Amino acid sequence: MIFPEKKKKKKMKNTIKSVLIISTLLLVLGCSNSDDGGGDGNGEAPKAASLVFPLKDAECNQGEILSDTESKVPFEWNAAEFANKYTVSLTNLETNTTETFDTDKTLLDITLLRGKPYSWKVISKSNSTMQTGTSEVWKLYNAGPGVENYAPFPAELISPKMGLTLNTTNTDLKWRGSDADNDIEEFKVYMDVINPPVKLISTQNRSDVSNVALEANTIYYWQVETTDKHGNSTKSSVFEFKTQ
């Protein structure tokens, strides 16, 4: 026989147990829903954004002219999966200086010098992970007053990579040239044991030099000068590599 007082205590104990189970379930569901919110991708690494504007390797004549030397240019890209913020990395190709701009939007106005070449990329980020995604690198010439023809973009050196050690008696030099006016005339290739290199090893309209002879235990420096049909020219950065 169960006395009323004991029966009452047993009922209360079961009720408390049920409440604790329900509270635990609600807490678990609440945490799960919280993880899905905010567009942070549950800790997934953000994907690379796809760039939209300014157009790749082109003259940019849009935006707001602020003065004879500056204009405000809109930069735009598509939203990246698992990202909720972005960093725009902008490099002045004449001075090789880089600025960064943080935003949670996919459109950002940036003030640029007029008549100057730039490269830019977008780094996708998330509040829930330290991993990032990086877009392609695009180049542009910001339109300047009265400019009819732009100098080529500095060549992008591809191979051998910076700081590479080679165990060979020859190598191929490869680079990528681009020009907003699409009128590249020639490439001059310099390679030397001094920095910057002054020894001209090739003048051509291709973007590679094959079977360049090398000596052992030597540090080499190489650079490409790009010239267009109007005589405008630019020099790439200097890459170095060494041989064993």
C-alpha cells in the first residue's frame, strides 16, 4: 500500500525529471539552430568570391571623379558561400604598395589615383573559422585625364618561382603579359647574378624563354620588361632563384 504522501513525492519527482529532459532537448535544439544562423557556415571554410567589376585587364572609366588625380571607383564581387565578411586587397602596380579594406558587403567604393595600374583580389572570411577563401587577382588601369594609350601591366612572373632551388643545368623562364589596350609589342628578358639584372638575354613577343643555361651554386635574378606599340613600357618585379 502506497501512502498519499509518498505517492505525491513520487509524482513530483517524475515531473521534475520530465522537465529536465525537455529543457535539455530545447537547449540542444537551440544550440543547433544558433549554429545554422548568421551565414557563418557552421565553421566551414569560406569559398572564393568571384570578381565582377572593375573588369579584368581593362581600363576603368567608371566611378566618381574627385579631382585631376583621384576618382572613386566601385568594386563589386559575388557573395561567397560560408562567408559573412570580406577583405579587399588592392595593390598599386607602380609603387608595389598594398592597401586592405574590410567590409560585410559585396560592393565597396575605393578612392584610386587616376591613370595608374592596380591589381585587386577579395579574401572571404567568416566569424566561425580562421580559414579564408581567396579570389582570382584582376588588374585594371584607372582612367586618367587625356590618356589615349596606357602602358602595359607589369608582367607576372610565373616560373621559376621566387626563391626556388633548381638542380639542373638549364631552365625555362615563363611569365604572363597583359595590357588594357591589348597592344603589346615585345618582351625584354633580363637575367643576371646581380640585382636588379642588367644582362639582356632575349627580346621577343612570346611569354617564355626555353633552355636558359645555368651554372651550379649560383643565385640568379630575372625580370621582364613589357613594351607596347606606342613605346610605353613597364618592368616586372625581380624574381630570384638558385642552383645547386
